[in-house]
Amino acid sequence: MKEHSYRLYALIILMIQISIHASKAQYTIPPRMEWWYEARFGMFIHFGSYSYLGHGEWAFSEENWTKSAYQTQVSANFNPSDFNAGTIARLAKNAGMKYLVITAKHHEGFCMWETDVQSFKDITGTTMYDLPDYTAFGTRDILQELKDSCEAQDIKFCLYYSILDWNHSSQEINRHTYYSNMASESARTDYIADMKVQLNELITRYHPAVMWFDGDWTYNAGSPTLSSWWTKSDGEDLYNYLRSLDTAVIINERVCRSFSLGDFDCPEKEVPDTPLNRPWETCQTMNNSWGYKIWDQNYKTPATLIREMVKVVSRDGNYLLNIGPKGDGTVPEQSVKVLNQIGEWMAVNSESIYAATRSPFASEPVWGYYTKKPGKLFAHVFEWPDNGILKIPSLVNSIKKIYTLTETTTSISFADSNGYIRLSLPDTAPDPMNTVFVLDVSGIPEASSEFIKVTDIVITGENGAKTIDTYGGSLQLSATAYPLDATDNTVSWTVSDTNVACIDAEGLLTAKQDGTITVTAVANDESDIRGRLRITISNQTTGDQQFRDQTTVRIFPNPNEHGILNIIQTGKPKSELVIYDIYGCPVMKHVISEKSFSFDISSLSTGFYTIRISDDASVFIHKLIKS
């Protein structure tokens, strides 16, 4: 009976856990990955003998080094005597990072720990090609030092390892593919076996929480060749081998990318447009380089990096931000400065990042992004609304209160109607980089379906045209708002430069002079969704035209003193007549349903005009002088 009750209790607990996991993500999170999924923000460290040269981690390839010259002139001189693991771990902690990944071996093949695998020697075959044996650095174990410091700061310690090796005796670099060519099939077999022994060293000695692989670029789903020697089956075998060593270790897709292997995807320096179908992580540089480059001072601003991190989390991903220490082991001053500024923001706003998941809404606002967690919706506002009103789509949840993470005790007034929660804001943003509003709600934030909002707008023109004539030219534009069943799928039209063209409420664009403009259709349902189209205004004149179905139009010479315009059509009788002033703006409209028609224009002021008569197939344009 006790055993039955225990099993029932365990089943209930499991069902609760499954329910919680389902609320967090659109995919299943294995228990061993929960810490990683909730961490959201980590530090990447590219550090190796290339750091001494200061030309980046790809210097061996890009600068055409030979193995002998690179080993003796670069690697042998690497001496990171000022490396301070505690400083780096505290830097990561203060920045709000929850895990840290450091390069144990990059493509250059230099090992950052003392390896016992004998094939990983220098080109002479006499000295192990690793930090303790090949340099004057001494016997310090910087990986262990960093692991200990990470544990002291409650940061997960992780390792990077390159599958290819430009300096290993089994391989020669292929400078066209950036990969490496194997000397023989037996060399391939021996290298992979020795690589596994090295990875065994790393797993059993340092127990990394994540093994982050790279250098797997052959995308080979078939049999190995000497130039494409790493395959999908090798990646599968490597993954299973590592899991046999440590069932808790998390492994990225780059055991052999593009085949959905490993535990998470890792897009590099980019953010997917939409959430992926399994866990993922974007890795990003702080400037333009991974490994230290002396000349690269093109650092991204803290605001840029914070906003990208928020975008990543709003699409259910992790953010791995890189630093590249110098050859002496110190972190560049600008990297420290940027991380400290990110840390200042995280100290206030980390609640909206840690364990937060994707936005509950189908579309993203123009002013920022959303993240959520049970009981809270976070609105990250990058662009402060000019009118002092922030609009958030309605939720099915009841709202207890709204406040900012900068002022948690001050409630923000709001109104919820017609599908939007409207927040009344102060004139200026409390945090210009990213002010985070918190909607304290009951349950997991869920978008209301009472009002279906526009998520996309597509603009098209007559016959796909994107060029119109300067004199008297016009282009009828139409906008399709998606989804088609939106509660209000109408739009309002504007142009970027009214000196070049004007547009009416129906989307009829009329040219005034040469230029390029952007036409914008804005959803009228207050969703702030916009569709845009670039239009070129040329200096060609159209002259009189014929209808394609042989309809012709005759307009009697300039109207008589009574201001009557006489029009005769042959062919299709039904068409639309529009008269434009000298500036290209419509001043009169009329639907012509007879072949012979008289039109009173006596109300028009004296001046120059353009008449446009169109049916569903063609356009007729005529110049008019009203005296």
C-alpha cells in the first residue's frame, strides 16, 4: 500500500513537472537542460596561443602560416601570466551571466590544458603541443582555476572543443574550404580515436556542464573522404560517446551541424526570425572578433547587446556573449566596460530574462519585445511612444497591477478595451536603453483572441509596378492585411515625402516630381503593424494612351465658358475619372457609366490639371487647362 501511494505521488509530481515544462516552452526541455534553459545568458571566451599574436583565432589560416613557423613564433611565445580566473568569473557574475564557455582547443590545435594524448605534439614530435609543456607559462592549470572560480560564483563551467585541428600531424589545412584534409583513412581513424581520449580527459578532469563543439563544416551525410572526413555518423557516435562518459553533459548541434544532432542549435551572430522547434543559443561577439585582435575597437554599445539579448529571449533562445582576452591573459578594458554596463541593467531587470520564455503574441511591437513567465508579462520598451501611450494586446488573464522594474512600488495606470491594454506613460523613459514594464497577472500570460489583430501587411500596385511617371503619373496601390479575419483589416496610407508624391485614402499614389519615396500602410486596428513599399518616380511623361480593349477616349478641347467637359468613350463604358491639380493631388472624382458624358468643372480654379480615366485594364491621361 505504501509502495502504491508512493508511485501515485511520484506520478502526480511528474505530471506537475510536465505541466510546468509545457508552460515554459513550445518544446520539451529535458530535466538535465533545465538550468541551461533558465540561465538565458552566458559568457563565451576565445583564448588560445593566437591571443599572443593578437590577430584573431583564424590567423593561422588567414595569414598562411606554416605549422613550424606558427608553433615556434606564435604558440611558443604565448605566456598568459596575468590570467586571473577570479577576475573573469566575477566579471561574468556582475554582468548577470549564468554560465561560461572557454576554448579548450580551437582550430589551431593548441591545447589549453596538459594533455597526455601523445599524437598531440608539435611538428618535431618531441614536445606536447599544450600550454604547460610548450610555453614558459609553467604548470598552472587555467581551466581548473577558472572552473574553481566559476563554482565560487555559482556559474556553470563549460568547454569548447574544435573537431578539426590545423596543426595535428594527421591533417593539412585546406585554405579554400577552411577545413582540413586527412593524410589517409588510417590517419582519420587514429585521429578520431585520439580526439575521444582527449575529450575523456576534459570530461573526467573538469566535468563541464556543456561541451560546445565547432570545426564540423563538412556537412557530410554519407561516407567520409580525405577532404570531407567528418560525417553525420561520426557526430552521432561522438554524441553517444560523451553521454556515456557523463549523462548530464549538454552538447551543442556542432557534433555535426545541419542534421539536428546534439541538444541545442547554435546560430552564430544572428537571431532567427521566429522561435525554433527546439532549444537554441545565439553566440555573439562584443566587437567584430572572437579571438583578440589588436586593431578591432569597433565595440557594440551596451544598448545594442542588451536589446539583442532581449530579442533572443523573446524568441525562446539563449545568448552567449564573447570576450577575447589578450595574450597576457587580461581582458580588454573596453570589454570590461561594456560588461559592467550590461551588469548594471541586469541588476535591475534580470527578472525579465532568467527563466523567461517567448512572447505570447503572434507579432512583435515596433517599440521592443515581450518576454514572459508564470504570473508576469514583461514589455521591453526600446522606443518611447511620442504620445505617451503604450499599447499592449489584451490578455485572457486578469491584470493585478502594472509597474516598471525601475520603480516596482509605483503602479502604472491602464485601461483595457477593444483588444488593447493602454498604459499612460511619463514624458521620458526611466531607462533609455530598455525600460521593462511588468504586467502582474494571474497564470501564464496568454494573448486574447477576442480581437484578432493584424500581424502583417503586404502592399501591391498595378501589375506589380514600382515606377510611375513624374508628370500626371499615378499608381493604384492595394494593401492586404493578414490574417484576413482580423477584426479590423483596413489601413491608412502615407508617403515619406509629400513633395514627391501624394496618396489618397484609397491608396491612389500620384506623382509630383522625380524621386524615390516609401509608401506606408498602417493598420487601423492600433496594432502598429506597417507595410512598406519603395516607389521610384521617373521623369518620363505618358502622353495620351489607348485602352487595351480598343476603348478610345475623346475629350473636347478645353471646356467652354460654362466649364463643361465633354467626354466620349468607345469600348467599355464603365471607368473612373479623376482630375488632379498641378501638384498631383486629386480634386474631383466621378464614375463614368455612359459612353458619352459631360462633366461640370466650373468649380475648379483657373490653372493646369491632369485628367485620368481608368478601367480595370488600362489608363488614359489627358492634360487640361482651366481658364
